[in-house]
Amino acid sequence: MIQFHYKLTSYSTFLHELAIRVGTDTKNNVLHLPEDVGEGFLRSIKLDGSDSMIFNYSLKQELTVKRERDQHQYFILAFEETENPEKFSLEIDSMLVDERIRKSAIYLTSYLFDTEYTLFKGMTVRGIRVCFSKDWMKKFLQLSEMEDVLEKYVSMKTENLWYKPVDAESRELLAQILQNPEDANLLFYQNKILRIVEIFFDWLRHESKGVHLQSISKNDIENAQKIEDLLTSEHIVLPPTIKELARTAAMSESKLKKVFRTIYGWPIYEYFQKHRMQKARIMLLSRNYSIKDIGYSLGYSNLSNFTLAFKKEFGRLPSEFVKDLK
């Protein structure tokens, strides 16, 4: 088990100190985990007026990371996706906030509290973290009116901590960010990361006005997230029927459809289809698969149906998409 405590001054310093703790070093602000700890990387990226980190790694040991409270005013937006999460824990000021297994979430923390989370052996974690000040938020997002909302949000540090369900656009942006982590230029990262931040604050603004999830019970939100996890599972090719999904979510078919669309912005099968096409796009970008193999792996017995679905989503045939990559 590895324990790592720090005060956040910058993500480059964070990676340098973590590298010392796991017995290695960083190069060009990139930390590659040593073989006995895990596999993968963490990279710090200095943006204009803010600081960020991208990461994609799996663990061979349990890792507990604790960030100590600070006097400097800053906020941290975390977007994380996990695989094989048998256990998880998040503590704020030594109070257990969450131990529910979440495969994906976007949430906000601040300098006001100590924050500790534990990742367990066998887990794969990928995502981004963005550290910013109120001044940066006002300047780059033009969200000066969000200051009161921020204070309200971060004060709810226990059972009311809001996790934003991960939407299809944010998921795709993360996939693009992690596609070539050491090759892309700074402007590429800034555009993608800023868009993820904007999406989160658009959602938070609606939440603060009580027009989105406030009318949905906590239990219904969690059940809808179970359905979303199922629909985006790596092992699913064709989705279950609405009847089967409703049984899994322990609610009526009509209620499930309404709750799911309210949270994720799309009807269930349309959401599934968008995720499937995003997966196809990522596979094409990797250049490791043929169009035929991708179509069949995604459950299309008729390849023409796959190419038409891809064109409907992205405006180009898969063959045209591949040609543009060359």
C-alpha cells in the first residue's frame, strides 16, 4: 500500500513529489508509473491562468492520496473514469463522503477541506483535473455570477456532494485528450479542457436554480447511473430491452425513460447509439482496427448499417474519416 500526502502548489510539483514517493522521476512533466506500482502515466499541463493534469493508469498496489487544506483560494474540477472498481472511498475533512462504486463522474472540490481518496489494486483510472481560481473563472468563462453558486456547492461537503453524470460530449473530449497525451500541443489541450469545464458549469448553473435534478430522488439518480454504466460497458454489444433495464433500475419503463433523459440529455437508445459511435471513432483513431472489424465488434451484422450510422453521427463515412487521418 502506498500513502501520499501533499499540498497542491502545482501539478508539476505534485507529480515530482509523487514520483519520489514511488521511486522514480518525471520527464517533461510526465510521470510513468514504475512496473511494481502500476502501468500508465500522469502529465501536468500548464494552461493560461490555470493548472491541469491528465492521467491514464492502472494500479498493482493500493494507493491512498490525501490533499491537505490550504489558505490559497482555488477549486479543483475532477473528471474520472474507472475500470474494475471493486471498492472506492472518498473522505473530506476525515468524514466519509462516498464509498459507492462509480465508473465515471465529474465533481468539484476546493481548498477549504482536506480531501482523501483510496484507489485499490487492479483499478484503472483515467481523467483530468483542473485547478483554477475565482478570478480565472470570471475571466475565461465569464461566470462572475457563479461565485455564490460555487460557495454553496463546496460547502455541501458531505452527503450532498453533487456528482455530475458524465455526458457523451465530455466523454468524447476526454477520449480525444488521452489519445496522444505526449504529442498534442498546448492549444489542443486548452480547447478541450475548457469545453469540459464549460459543460460542468452550465450543468451547475441549472442545478443551482433547481431546474434539473432537484426534482429527482437520490435513489432514482443512482439507479439511472447503473443503467448508464450498463449501456457503456465494454462487454455489451446490444442493449437490453427497456423492460429489462426498468427491472434493473427498479422503476417503471415510463419513469426510467423520463429520468434517464432528464439526467443524460438523450433517450436511452439514442444515448447508447451515440456512445457506440464514439467508441467506433476512437477505434478508428487508434488505426489498429479495420472498418469491418469495428462494425462487427459493435454488433453490426450488416456493415452498411454501421457505415450509415457513423455518417449520421459524424457527417462522414468511416472510410472518409480514415482517409482524413492520413
